[in-house]
Amino acid sequence: MSSILSPSGLRPDSKIELRTRANTPIDNLQAWQYSSFEWAQLGESLKRFKEPYAKALGSPSPVYNCHGLTFASRRTAVDSSNETVFRVLKEDDYEEVPQSDARPGDVILYLDAVGQAQHSGIVVDIIERGVPKVWSKWGKGQEFIHHFWHCPFDPQYTKYYRLK
Amino acid sequence: MRQEKQLDLLDTIDLTKANEAVLVANTPSFLLDRLRKDAAVDYVSKSLKTPEILENLLFSVTRPINVRDVVWGYINLVALGMKDPNEVWPELNKLDLSGLEWGNQIRAQMKAEAVPTSSIDVKPRFGAMVSPAPAEAGNSSLSETLQPNPDGRTIFT
């Protein structure tokens, strides 16, 4: 059903039913308007992020975003507003932990200088000197395994969350 | 003509960082912040006149053919923020930017942060304001125009 094309010939964007543990609906969007091929062309711009600090996994996809990877199993792009992101953290029973205590499975949240959530990911390893290695999806781009500081998002204001 | 000039410009500027910003952005504030620092946006704002940038933007939001049109649309939108607000906003306010995922939100944020580039001289209503003498409560001409406001501060009326 959702693959029916609009009069413009493009597949329309769609939403799915998604809820927190407390049963609150989570706003989301699956973007289909442009093909993965088109986004892959833009993906060339991410070549500066490379090993040993970052490793790309797969191809760009507009269908899910970083929060969709972190909180929704890659099914859709979760609304990036602070209201939604912090509601999910609260209602899914996460609590903040210091970076020095971070461990695999924790969620990392990148904020900007005014506290707006810009990106999220999942800690997959703690390497030498306690640097967290993160698995995250970069917007409509591809997924990366990367040192927490080696990505397009400002690592200056990061917070870590763990399920209680 | 417009398209030829646009193609010339696209051959001249490096869109790598703008492409990256559009690709990885999760929020309009992130995208606006990144594009404001992008040399491509600066170049467009300095190379084109406001009507030309508006025309590019209109083309991008009404007839985007591919993702690169989307990037080009965002570049032109943010470049307008570097032009004279008096020239930009009357026209930019009229555009439907829903063709860009975050077009309307970025426009709203740009508008909220726009800094006026012109000023208006306001003549004082009474002579005491231009007098070098210190304003005191006993100054009858001034005391008539000074009133305490509800939170205790004195305001001019």
C-alpha cells in the first residue's frame, strides 16, 4: 500500500505506529521521496571520515535516522525535537551516567550549545584511554562505527544514558 | 539565462560541505548552523543579487528533480540571510518552502535572528530629554512624562 506513487511519480513519505514503553505515541517519518542512489551520491561527501577513527557500514538511507537506529530498530526516522527525544529517554526508563562510566549498550546523545539534541547513537566499545566507540546513523547517510569525537556532530556536549 | 548562470556558479563552488550538512542533519537548527559557516553559501550571497537568489530558491522548492536541487535550495535560502533584510523578507515571507523538508523552520529561525540593518531617528517628545541638565524628580517638564511601571522601574511615556 505504502509504495503507491504520488501523481509526481514519487513514493510519498509515510509514518508507522511507534510508542514508548509508557504507550505514548512517538512522531516519526519514513522518507521515500528520493532514491537511495541519490542519497548515495551525497554520501561521497562523507569520505573524510575514515579508518581508523570511523568505518562506514552499508549505504545511505533516508528511511530512518540516528534516533530511528537508537530507539526504533531502523524502521523509521524518529522526530528529532527535544520533546520527543527526552520523552523517549524518560518513558523508556533511561538514566544519565557520566562518560567515565559509559559502557557498551549505553546511548550517547550529542547536544548543541543550547541543549538541542542533534544526534544519538549506541556505545559499542570502550577503547584505550576510556574513549567510547559508537554505532550511529548520520542523518540520511549511512551507519558508522566511530570514535565518539570523529563524526559531523559536535562532541563537546555529549551525554550518556543507560537503561535502569 | 538563469539556468546558465546557475550552472556556471555550480561549477565554481565546492558543495562538499553543504552536501554533507544536508545528508547528516537531523534538525533544522543543525543544518542552518552548518550552512551559515559554509563558504558556498557565502559565495552565493556575494555573487548573486537578492532577486537572483530568490529565483533560485523558488525553482528549488517548486521543481526539485533530485537531491542536489534540495541542497541548492538550502544554500540559497541561507544565503538570503546574508542579504539586506529589507529587500529579502517581503519576498521570502511569500514563498511556500514546504518543498524543502525544513525550509519553513529554517526561515522562521532566520527571521527570529535577523538583525536590522537600518535605523529610524526618533525625536524626543520633550525638551528635558535633550537638555544636559540632570533629570530630577523636581523637573516639572520631565516629571510629567515619567511614570513608574507596575514592576517598579521608571518608564518614559
